[in-house]
Amino acid sequence: MGQARKYDFCILGGAGMQGTIVAKDLITSGYSIFIADINRARAQKLSKKYPEMATYSYVDVNDIELTIDVIKRSGSYVVIN
């Protein structure tokens, strides 16, 4: 049996300008999100604002193996970039 889904969406760059807008829209619509971003401080700030709906992880999308690992750990079926 596969891993249970943890988050509805994984947002690569979720702490950036557009990613933050998408994240807030999804959270206010009742979805849980996994924020993956190179900017740890901004990602952490956003996830602390919505602790029950969001979490974050560091990712540098130039590191393909790390990016794949982060997406898998999120358990999401949908990845937004």
C-alpha cells in the first residue's frame, strides 16, 4: 500500500511573490499545502501563519534529487511551480 497523502498541494517556490498568493488562496479554500522554497525565512514565516494548513521544506530546484525527495515527502498528488 502506498504512502498516505499528507498535503493537497506541493508548491515549488511557495514563498515567492506568486507562490505566496497561490498558497494563501489554497489555504483559505480549505486545502493543506507543502511549501518548498530556497528562501527558508519566508517559507517558515508563511507556514507559521497557517500552522495547521501548511508546512515547508528547503529546496533548490537546481538539485534534481533533492527536489524529487521533497515532492515525494510532501505526499501531494499536485505540484504547482
